[in-house]
Amino acid sequence: MSQRQVLQVFEQYQKARTQFVQMVAELATRPQNIETLQNAGVMSLLRPLLLDVVPTIQQTAALALGRLANYNDDLAEAVVKGDILPQLVYSLAEQNRFYKKAAAFVLRAVGKHSPQLAQAIVDCGALDTLVICLEDFDPGVKEAAAWALGYIARHNAELSQAVVDAGAVPLLVLCIQEPEIALKRIAASALSDISKHSPELAQTVVDAGAIAHLAQMILNPDSKLKRQVLSVLSQIAKHSVDLAEMVVEAEIFPVVLTCLKDKDEYVKKNASTLIREIAKHTPELSQLIVNAGGVAAVIDCIGSCKGNIRLPGIMMLGYVAAHSENLAMAVIISKGVPQLSVCLSEEPEDHIKAAAAWALGQIGRHTPEHARAVAVTNTLPVLLSLYMSTESSEDLQVKSKKAIKSILQKCTYLPALEPFLYDAPPNILKHVVGQFSKVLFPWIFRYTSAESGQLSTTYSLSKVLFSYSNSQWSIYE
């Protein structure tokens, strides 16, 4: 056998390996093929190809493993049990940029499914290698590493702390300053996943100087980047007054209000969420938002969208109104009550209705003037029907009941109370009767005093007929 014939055998073997990994990688893109590939033992066949002498075979094998692991947690667990992770981590530090991207994709695909699988990645020493990849010259490698780190950090505070301890945060902040939009998005997403768990983790992101750079990107024309930027700022601001004030000090107002008019629905939602997370902390922060025109802007945003996109804005109005009479009046003046009433009536989802009911309760609970502003929109009968409906969720019933009680205890607008005399259950009716007594008893006492020359506190109500005519209450014996 000649030398050429011998080499031809190796060439055919290499061609067969190449064809195999390419075909598996292609098949793994279609969900209907996954179970068949799994039953055929594809994982054990791909493992040795990760150490193949041909770089393209290594890369394609890693890509195929990533696509398989991405599909479900059983296949991701098979990657862990097959001792594939140590091979990937070793090669991640040694191989070229194409392999690094494929290996980081596998780590992300495994880590996304559960905290246990993400912990397996941490245990095999992948974090240090991924952090080194954040300093790689190639933006694609940085992006793949940032993505994997974000998927690990998102599960819980312990995993997030592990990512922080590996030194990822300062490098992620550098990544959001890179010119590549895709890298900015993924790095911002990873910072959001780190920040969300605790004030301490959010403070780590703040200490790395992230807020100033993020604030500058609020007006970036890329909608997907804006989503992530607003998300990070929300996750930072939600934890404490101090962190919320740091976000505000980056001069995000009134710039962030323009995002409430964005064409992208999720930019609107994340902008509303950011404003909500700031408003909830103190009356002073809420007043700052009011002064910037934030309440009116959020109300307009609620009117321009539907469903869960509305939810953060609805809650923001409730938080603002809860702080004080003046802030609740600012919501009323900005025509927030009619918009919340529309949400209460039109939205099909109970959790959105519950949020609207809660917000209306926060507005109406302060004074008779506040309660009347809610009552004149015919909201109280809607709240009552939601409370009494057997189809309403328990949370919706509870929040509707609390809202009704809060508003009724301040409401002296009798035309709004009158329907409750006929429809309300006893536990609601007692509040209605209490309000009637507050309004009508002074008239009764004046009437009896004029009759007998003294105040009668024992006047029999059964002798008094109350009639409502021409918007005036009359008393007859």
C-alpha cells in the first residue's frame, strides 16, 4: 500500500468526523430531532471530538453540545455528568477565538437551566476563565463570556456573589463602553442579573462606576440596548433610598421620560419600572418625579399600551399616591384616576386589575376630596363586583375589598354611596352606613333642635324619611 493510500484513510476518517459533527450540529437546531439524538447516545460520541486534532471539528462539536444542552435540563445535566465541563474550561483558556465562543455557549446553555447546574459550572473553575475572556481582543468572545456569566448570576445571590468575587463586574462595566452594540447589550444584561439580588451586589455595580455610563445610554437609538440599560438602573434603584438617589443623581430625569413614548413596548415597560422603583422609596423622590412631569408621562404611557406593559406604571401611580395627600392629588390632577378605572374595567388579567384596585385605594384613602375624585368615575361599583365575583382571584378580591374600604371611609359623596345600600354585603355595608351617618346626622340634629329648642340625641330614625331630589337631601317627619 502506497503512502498516498495510507494518508487517504486518514483523510476519509477526518472527513467523516467533520461531516458527523456538522450534521449533528445542524440536527440539533430542530426540536423534533433532540430526543432521537439523545437516545442514540450523541453526548458520548461528541465528547472525544472536543479534543480532536482538527480545530474546526472541536468547535463544531462544542457548538452541537451547546445546542443540545440549551434544549432542556436533562441534556444539560448529561453534559455535567459526562465530565465535559472540565474539558471545556481547559480548552477555553488555550484555544482560538472560535472555540472560545463555542465553549462559552455550552457553559451558558448548561448554566441557564437551574442553580444546581450553574453551581456545577462554578465548581469546575469556569468563572476565572470566563472573566479572562472578558479581556479578550475579540468582541465576540467577550460577548459570549458576558452572556455565560449573566446566566450563572441570575439564579441567586450566592452565584451572583461568586461572579463578583471572580472580578467580573469592573470588566463588564468596561464592556458596556465598547463600541459594539451587541456586547453592550449582553454586558448590561449581566450587570442587571448581578444587581437584582441584594443591595450589596447592586452596590458593587455602583462602585464600579456603572451608573454614569448607563445613564448616558438611555437615549441610544438601539431599543434592545435601552431595555437592558433601564433594567440595570431599575435593579439598582429598587434596593434602598441611597441607591435610588444615586441613580437620580446621574440626571436620568427628564431624559428617561422620553422612553415612555418609545415604539418598543419593553422599553416603555422598563422605563415605567425604573420610575416605579425610585418613586416607592420616599415622598421626596416621588415629588421629584412629579416635578419632572413623570406622573403625567406615566399616565399617558398607560393609556398607550395594554397588558403587562401597563403594570409598572399602574403600581408607580399607587406608590406616589400612597406617600401623601399632595402627591395623591397630583395623580388626580394629572387625570390618573380615569386611566386606572379603564385598566380596572378593560384588562382581562386579574393581577393587573388587582394592581389598579390597589392604586385607586391609595389615591382615595386620604381625604373626602380624594375619595370623591375616585367615586365620580363610577369605580366603586366595579370594585364591588370584582370583590363579589367568584371568578376573581383571591388577590384581586382582597385588594378590591381593601380599596373599597379605604375609599368608603373617606367618601362623603352620597350619590356614589347610594347604590351600595342595595348591593353591598354586610361587611361593606357597615362602612357605607357609617358614611351616611357622618353626613346626615348633623342635619338630623339641626332639624330636631329647631323643633324642640334643644339637641335631641335620641331622635328616632324610623320617623325620618330621607329623599334625594334635585341633588339635595331633604328631611321629613
